[in-house]
Amino acid sequence: MPPTEDIYGHCDDVVPLSNVQQLANAVRTMLRNGIINNANRVLLDPIDPYAGTPVPYLPNLRDLLRRTTGTDDLASVTEVKLRVISRDAGLQHLSVHTPNLRELTLDGSVVSSLRDLGCRLHSLKVLKVNRCKLKCLDGLNGLRNIEKLYAANNKLTDLTPCTSLEFVRHIDCAGNLIDDFNVVSFLVLCGTLQHLVLEENVGLTGNPNYRAEVRRYIPQLVTLDGIEYLDPPGRPHYSLPGRGENNENENTDELPDNANEDLPTAPAQSSSNSGITSALADPETLASASGSNNGCYTVSFGPKVLSPRNGNSSSSSSADCQVTTRRLPKK
């Protein structure tokens, strides 16, 4: 049989590939001659019909980071760009190899969950997971120091996990499946959020009042989809519970320093079967009764029990009930 062409490179002996066993022998020959090295391992099982198929060499995460960043000093690396399958790459060990990582780009990777990143990337400020086939943002509670989140062109329907980001200023969730303004309303809990991108979420942008609705739910926004609001940003609604615009600077929630001290009570007023004493009707009487009790008034009245049949009421003079009300002095 005439020798075949250089299918496997320059070998000492050219072996016809008539069966699987001869294929395995040919591969062994190439290994001996250094044509195939350990970086391109092959299957040598003569029973396997796919014997001789190259198997790519999968480096560990440390080797991958060294190759990507071009340095062996991974502790000094602050920015990393990878395109990997998160579970296979072992990204949960990123915090071990790159403790000072500040920006991580995984655009185009396969990320099943942000939990694959672990929970110890305390220095991470910018996370980019665009086009990663993400269906949820679970795992953000382990990345609390993120200031910019880019998660465009995924399959997200819920933004609630973003509320765990205490310092986030920019969120980009364009091109997802968000269609409910109630989902967006949770972002009001991100008190530092200023820039939000929700374009190409048809369920939201199709609303004619889209920009007004988002601003109503998140008043602290400065820009939406890269377009700045004309009116200045407001405060989140949750930060001013029960307060109006005119008294937002009043410290009505603060108590005086002596609020927890034991306050003396005035002598109990005599009670009658008719209910509360007449002292309640006269503020001056209450003030004189309390004396210097620092705004603490005590009134007493006899308990009243109604009969379920005849409606008659009876009171017990032996047991008086005391009710104490406090009026805090104005500052």
C-alpha cells in the first residue's frame, strides 16, 4: 500500500488507518515523537469509536486568571474580563485569587446564578453580566458593595434582589422580561440609586406614561435610559413616613434625653361610676394636679362592667384603674 499523506505530521512510520486499533497505535506514535503534547490529550481507548478525538485542556481558575491578566501577582489585579461557564470555571474562588478585584466582566458567559460568584468579593464595585442567560439576580446579597450593575439582555423578571445593594448608583437591566411597575417600585429602597436603564422591556416602555410612572415610584432617579429628568430628584418616599413637605426638617421622632427616666405621678383623682373624672375636661386642673411632673398626668377611674341582659352598669370602688399619659415638651 502506498504511503498516505502527512495526515499526522512527520512520523517515522506511516500506518494505514484501517481500524480503530491502528488509529490508537498511530496516536501513540505521534505522542512518542512529540507531535501531540499534554496540552492536547487524546483518547486512546481502542474500544471507543471516537478514539483519537482531541480533548481540550481545561486550566484551573488560577491558570485562567494568569493567562487573562498576564501577571502572576493576582493579588494586585483589580479588573478581570472572562467568558466562561461559571460552574465549570469555579468562579466561587475568585475572592481567594483576586482579593482586590473591583471590576468583573462576564459578558457572554453562561452564568446560571450569581451565587456562583461566592459572597466574599468585598472590593467588587462594578459587575457586568450582560447576555449571560440569567433568569434571576439571586446572590446579590453576597455582593453588597456593588455600585454599578450591568445585567442587560438576559431573562430577568424580578428586580427585588437589587434592594440588598446599599451603595448602588447605576443599574442597567435593558432588554429583559420585566413587565410590571410593581417590580420596579422596589428599587426605591436603593437610596443611592441615580441612574436606571430599562429600555427594551416592552411591558414597561410600551406604557405611554412610562417615564412618569418610573419617576413616581423612584423619585430619587436622575436619569432613565440615559435621558435626564428635567425636574430635580426627590427623596424616596420611604424615608419620610407620615411627614409632610413643610415639616420634613423637624425632629419629631427624637425624644428628650430624660424621656426614659422614671417620672413621678400625680395623686390619683377620685373616680365615680359615671366614668372619667371631670379633671379631664379642664386642662388647668390637670396642670395643677401634675405640679412639676414634667408633663406627666395621671387620671384614675373606676372600671365599668355592663350586664349583658339588663344593660345595668356596676363599678368596683376597691380597684381603681390608673391610666398614665405623657405629653413630651416641645423643643
